[in-house]
Amino acid sequence: MLAGVQILCFAASYAVALLLELSRLAFRSGVRGALMLGFAAAGLVAHTVFLYYRAVQVPGSPLSSEQDWYLMAAWLLVVVYLYLVWYHPRQSFGLFLLPLVLALIGAGTLLARSEPFAREPASRVWGLVHGAALLLATVAVLVGFAAGVMYLYQDRRLKRKLPPPRGPRLPSLEWLARANGRALVAAVLMLVVGVISGVVLNALRRAGGLNLLPWHDPVVFTTLMMLVWLLSAVAFTARYPARRQGRKVAYLTLVSFVFLVVALAAMLVLDTAHGGKNQAGGELHPRCPFETCICRL
């Protein structure tokens, strides 16, 4: 019950920051920027304290549950938001990033499991690499998705020669194109590291006499399909000169977001091998985001 109240506290702070971002559409204010930063920063502090106490007080591996994974992804996205708002105070990044933050918190609170996993030191280091890499890949896809939506909106407005919006401003097409491309490359690199470390973890399972996670497992399969798509997207954009990449990369990051949603839905909804029995009769890990095995820390 207390945990639910704490989550509501920082989620409410982010919601207020989003409402302040939306108010840019209606009127101008000299103090709004400071208020947005204040509420978002206060939410991040409460968010950080919550994750810290989850790590040190909850039995089992620290921050290893499905809920923790979603909340850590939301935390990283808020850090990105605060960084962008601090250095680009006149740009309305929050209109696109804060809804994703609230969606991650909502999914983690309402749909994901909160039980941590048992400690297994044998694969502690690889579990850290695996979980962290896939977490960063998820955040990179979400940042790319937000930049892609902003790019397509700006591109449409300029092509139709519409006047600049009265309230919120968006970055230039050049800046958004660079952000899109970098997010796509970062997602590919992190996902490659995550998949390779997942293969190593599977090898450690074999060495420990445990059942292997099959390649056709829904979580593993959707993750691999997303990797194939991202690699194809990077190869596709490399064939075009920089001046022609903007819209193409934006559409590719939007499709990458769809793959991410499918992968997360598979983890939350479908039955996976993570809930099966190992050869020693113990429980395998319950469904874990992208087979992260951060639970093995």
C-alpha cells in the first residue's frame, strides 16, 4: 500500500509537469519553465528514493522485478527530459516524453509483477550487462520515437507553410534528424550487447544444469525480431545522404516503437519459459522484460 502511495507521488509530479507543458498551448508565462523543472525534478528525487529503498530493503536481487524494470526505464527517460529542458528551455520536449514516462509507470504499476527474484551469484556480472543494455536500448527507442513524432510534425508544418505555433516550440528539423539517427544507432548497439549477453546467460544455465530458454520463446523471439528490424533500419538509412534521411529515419523509429510495444506486451501477456521448471525442480524466473535477468545480480 505504501509503495503505491510513493509511486503516486512521483507520477503526480510528472503529470503536473506535463500539464504545465500543455499550458504552453494556451498562454505564456514567465515562471512556467521553473515550475516545470521543479515538479519534474521533485518527481525524479522521489522516484530515486523509491528505487533506492526498493534496492536495499526488498529481499532478493535488487531492482529485479518487472515493476522495477519499468520504473527504471521511466527514471532514465525523466533524466533525458530534464537534460533536454535544461539546455533547450524553449523547446517542448515534455509534450512527447512525459506521456511515455507516465505510460511506463502505469504499465509497471498496474500490469507488471513487483516480486523480486532470488539471488544467483553465478551469472551476476552477465546479468548486470544484459539487463542494463536492454534497459538502455528501450530508452533509446522511446527517445527516438519522441524525436520522430516531433520531426514529422515539424516537417508537415513547414511543407504546408503553417505559421509557428503560438505556444510551444520544437527543435529544428536538423537537430531532430540527428537525435533520431543517434537514438537508432544507440538502440542497435545496446540491443546487440543485450542479446549477446543473453546468449552467455543461456550458456551459464546449461552449465548449471538448468533448462535453456528456447529461441521461440515469445519474449526472446520478439526481442530478436526487434534487433533484426533495427539493424535493417540502420543499414537502410546508411544508403541515403544526410539531407534525405530525416523523414525516413523518423518513420523507422516509429516502427521501432511498435516493435518495442509488441515485445513488452509479449512479456506482460504471453506465457514464456521464464515461468517453467528447471531440471532441479526449482522455478525459473517469472516473466522478465526482454529476458533481462537483471534478476541475477
